[in-house]
Amino acid sequence: MSVQAPPVPFEEVASWFSDRAGPLDRGECDVRDGIRWLGERDLIAPPGGGLGYRVRLVERIAGECLSSAFSLWAHLMVIEYLNDGDGPRDELRAGRVVGATAMAPALRDVAGLEPVPVLATRTPTGLRLSGPIRWASNLFPDAVVVLPVRLDTGGRAVVRIRASDPGTTVARRPELLALNGTASSSVRLEDVSVPADAVLSEDLPGFVGRVRPAFLLIQSAFCVGLALRSVREAAEHATGPNAGPNAELAEDVRAAARRADEVCRRLHDAAEAPVSLGSLGTADLLRLRLDAASVATTATRLEATVRGGAGYLARSEVGRRLREGAFLPIQAPTEGQLRWELSRCA
């Protein structure tokens, strides 16, 4: 008998994260409080909370705060990576420790774009790592970081470390256009020791194949959540008796809303039927992720266009969503990588 996830207080979740969206975007606080808040309520990985649940949770939060939804995606992926191995899963599920995914180079390596940059030398007790993590988020002290490495004997592996491990240096966080509370930066590894029980896999293609559906679908969820919120806000100001000249944009808004609804349906169909993910081809996953980011950037631009001056205020919600949407084409896998991989799936 399958275990059913308990009812989720989505309105309470949305309200809590909405209140923090502006300060998080500006870096006045950080995303750890949100992960801890969810963990205390057993909302990160509740019994019966499968991929469909995670997609709905991230989508709902993204409609209020992309910083929090993006950070939660990274955290959820680390839990996903550790599902088949030992590690601090209980701490992650409870929100007491934050997870940071640094697996973008793995997708690029498997796709044949460029090799994993972190090198690993075998030792009697495990591995020793040196090299760069060029970009990752949730890089808080003691965060659990999962990354791919290139073995000196050939092949690839996936390992977990802590951001506080000796030899791990997190660069000072740069000021970003948006999402400044996500602790995003680069890392330099120098002779970082990894014990054998922290090596999650030495089959990188197999590991990527296992986690890629969740990786791309939950990413699509925060894109869709942002898109749905922006088209809803745009529709309120482009239709009705008070629309004025914005009525000329109403059909554009309706078209964006139809597209957002269609991508949302595809996303939920895939996430709610995980048994079918094996038959959901790589091209389908890549196309869904590309479409989700595209409709989100279209929707945020339309919302800003409809709202006029309100969208140009740096601290307005409209302006924040416009800047959040600008992040999506460069989020790994980038729009360029998605298009490149799709061209080779034909």
C-alpha cells in the first residue's frame, strides 16, 4: 500500500514566503530560514511526498519568491542524490542543514560539452579533490555539497563534501541582479579529503540518468510558478473596464497565459506519473525545461510592460519578478545548452 502525503497548507506556505521575498532578493536575509521553516513542519520530504509533491511545492513558492524556490530545488536535489547512499539525509529533511548542488558540470560532461573540472586522486581511504566549483548556491557554512569529479585513473565519480571541509574556500558572494539571499558563489578545492563512504557513485552517466528527471522537472516547476504569477498579475491590468490602453496587450497576455497553462499541464503530467519517466525521453525533459523558462521570461516581461512605471521601480514586486525571469536563461542547463542538446536529439 502506498503512503499518501498529508494535506499541504499551500496558502500558509505562500504567505510565509511572500513576506520574505523582497528582503531575500536584496540579500538582507538568506534562504536558510525558509528551509528550516519547511523542515520543522515536515514539508521538505513528508511521507508519501513524491516528485509530484515536490514539483507542486516549489511551483507554489516560486509564485511568491523565486529565491526561496530556487534554493529549495537545490536542497531537494541533494536529498535526491543521497537517496541511494549514506549521508546526512535526516538533517537535510529536517532543514537543519542546507544542501548545495554543484552538479551542472556533470550534465555538461555527459552531454560531451566539457570535462568535469574538479580532479580526484585516489588515496588509501577515499579520494582527494582539487579544482574549481565555478558556481553553486546554498553555499552556507557546513552545507552538504554534491559534485562530480574526474578521477586520475580515468572515469568520473560523484561525491559529497561539506562547505566547511579543510581545503574548501568559498569565494566572497558577488552582488547579483536578483536572488542575492541564495549564497551563490564559486568554490576552490585544494586537497580536500573525501572518505570512501562519501563517494556516491563512480558511474556518472548512470547517476545523471537517474537524477535528471527530478533535476529538470523541479527546475521547470520554479519557472512555471513564476510564469503563472506574472500572467495572473498582467491579466488583472490588461483586461476589464479599467484596462485603458493596456487593453491592446490583452491578447498577448491571454496567449502567454495559455502557454503557461499548457507547460504547467505537461509538467504535472510528467511529475505525477513517475513510473512513466523511464519512457519520457531526454528530449522531452529538455524541451519542457526550455519551454518553462521561455514562458516565464515572456510572462515577466509582459507583466512589467502592462504595469508601466511600477515595473521599473527597483523594489517593486513587478521589477523583482522581471529580474528573476532574467536569471532563468542562464540557469544551468542554460538556454544555449538546452538548445544544443535538443539539436542533437533530433
